[in-house]
Amino acid sequence: MTDLAAVRAMAPSPDPRYAPERLTAVARLGLAGTAAREQVEPAVADLLDGLAARTGAETVLVNVLLADTVAVVAARGLDGWIALAGGVPAEWAMCSTTARQAAAYVVDDLAADPAWADTPLVALDGLRTYAGVPLITSEGSVIGTVCALGTAPRTLDKTVIEELALCAGEVLERLEQQAEVPGPTTVAAPGQDGSGAG
Amino acid sequence: MPGYGLSAPRALDALTQLAHCVGGVEALQRWGDVTRRLGLHGMDLDVDDLQRVADAFMAQGGAPAVLARGWDVRLRAYRTLTARTTRAGAHR
């Protein structure tokens, strides 16, 4: 059977990564375009600033899970090649585990964890800590994650997860609000809508 | 690629993802429509051509556009890391 004949014989997959309802939710929330970060980041900037301050994380991210990549749609403290690329292959991303288990995932020292020690983000980019929670729509689709990253090992206690979960809930709320606004208008963060000027 | 080991994205992988989402028959039809419009033939597409396919699917919206954004991120990661590796090699 040729490659194309094998493709022709394929039925839609039950794998949630390819579920049309999940992908449609990602699209509806405006998370799929190349300009998603420009639209989402201003709307959640205050949430990420607060999260970074309260958790002490060097980097905090809002990510969207695509089929086999993880795209960054809002960030604090992100630079380097991931910022340029706009995301990472899913096989390198701890957020893939968070999404797959649809629950919080924490690794205090990635370099000491056999599952991650030899992966590029750890071995080459120096990532050492990860804590993430899933972004789950009201329909139950896991569309992404909110995560906190660091380059030094440290014990991440439950308050970090609580902060991430709180932030994830507020991020989803703002994404939903943004999706309801017709046209290109984005939801302004508190104090950024001009009404509080002066 | 040394270090990161990221392979060049392949058209067949992208098409297979589309088939996972909409089924093989519809995936081939949609893929054929886009590639014909772009003047592309066959599945042996280089990264520039695959980027054009990704851009075209992203412009269509809906679930396939989300898959295409994933191809776009993988293409960007591949280009960024390839350029970085090439620069590092040139400075040795």
C-alpha cells in the first residue's frame, strides 16, 4: 500500500489531539493564528505579571496545544529560539504531559528526572523546573496550559499549583470574553482600557 | 540536526494529521485543492513549499487551520534551530 493509499484509508482518529471539537475550540478562542500572541498577551499581561511575582518563576507561559506542537500565546520572561519559533515540538514539551493527563504536573528537577533529563529543553536549553496546569474549556476540551519554568532546581510546593490554577481560570475567562467580542477588538486587562487613565 | 535532532517537517506527516482529523478521503481532497491552487505537485515538498501549504490552510480557518498552525510552529522551530546550528558551525 502506498503512503497516499494508507492515508485515504484512514478514519478520523479518536485521539483527542485531533478531535474537531477541541481544534474548533482553539480556533474559536483565537489561539490558532500566527498573530495569536499579539492578541492574547496584552489581554492577560497583568495575570502573568502577578503569577510570576507570586511564584518567583523566571518564565510563565500560556500555551496552546496543537496536534504535535505547543504554541506560546502569552509569555513573561521568554526569549531565545522558542520565542522566535513561537513554540516547540510537543515531544519536547512538559506541557504535553500536563495536557495528556488533564491535571497539574510538577517536576522539581528536570535534569534528575529520566523522562526529561536528555530532552533538548533540559539538556541544551538548561530548563530545570516545571509546573503546569491544563486549560480546559467548559465543554471539557484540553486546549492548552499555563506553566511556570525555571533554570534552577527548587521545590515547587502546592501554592505554586494553586496560583497556576487560579491564573488558568482567569485566562480562560478572558479568552472566552475576547472570543465573544466581534471583530479584531481584544479584551483589555484591568486598567488598560483607557478608562483608568490619569 | 546535531544536538536538537529535529527532522525537517514532511508533507506526508502534515497530511496524515489532517486525515486523523477529518478522515483520509476528505484530507486528500482538501490537500489536493490547496496544493493545486499553489501549483505544487506530489508529496516531496521542501520546507518553503510546506510553509506555503501551512499558510494556505491557516487562512481557511476552522479545525484544519489549527493543525496548520502546528505545522507552522514546527517549521519555524526547524528553521530557527537550523540557522542557529549553522551559525554555531561557522564560528568554530
